[in-house]
Amino acid sequence: MIKFLHIIGVIMFLGNIIISAFWRFNAERTGKSELISHAYKLTSLTDWIFTLPGVILIGITGHMLAPKFGGIAAQPWIYHSYAMLTVSALIWLAGLLPIQLKQRRLMASDPLANLSPQFKKLTLWWHILGLVAAILPLVALFWMTARAI
């Protein structure tokens, strides 16, 4: 049951990271302010519904499963996966969320804010940080399934 919950957490976390980037990227490509604003609202909402509970579920169940393999420090793939998940979560909390909130505020005050250089710079940073935040747990997922390194 713990392993099942761990996998559910991974699906929630990684699934939302990937689909949020897909929504945002495709909305931004249209250039339509109302569509971009809607995609950003959905991204923020699903972060609270899927990403945060997914991270919590992964952390709790991972900690419960680690002793079966000798503990966190006993296996490099566990230790490095913990580190990757932690860094990804920190990027989300300290980088992606603040950028999303700032972009939503900008769009609320000016429907055409998505055309401004400031908004475009925030979008670029969101994509860069989002890519890193997505790659890290994907590597951890590989290590967890292949038990490699």
C-alpha cells in the first residue's frame, strides 16, 4: 500500500508539472490574453491540488520505504533522488510560484500585460526554472525504477 501511494504521489507531481507546462506554452503561443490568463489560473490551481499533495505524498511514503533498502544514506539512488526532489520542490516554491503569482497580478491589472517586456522576461524564467524542476524528478524517477548509480 505504501509503494502504491508513493507511485500515486509521483503521478500527481510529475503529471501536473508536465501538463502545466503544456497548458502554459500552448496558451502563450496563441498570444490571446484571456487564454493565457486562464491557463495561468489553472496552473496555480492545479499546483495546490496536485503538485503540493504529490510532493508531500512522495516525501512521506519515500521516507517510509527507504528503510527497506537500508535507509536514505545506504543507497546512492535513494539519497540522490531525495536531493533531486528537494531541489525541484524548492525551485517550485521559491521560483515558479512567485513568478506565477506576479504574472497573474500583472494580467489582472492589465489584460495586455503578456505583451510587455517584463512579462516576457518572467515567462522566460518560468520556462527555464520549470524545465529544471521537471528534469530533476524525471531523473529521480529513472533512478528509483532502475536503481541505477
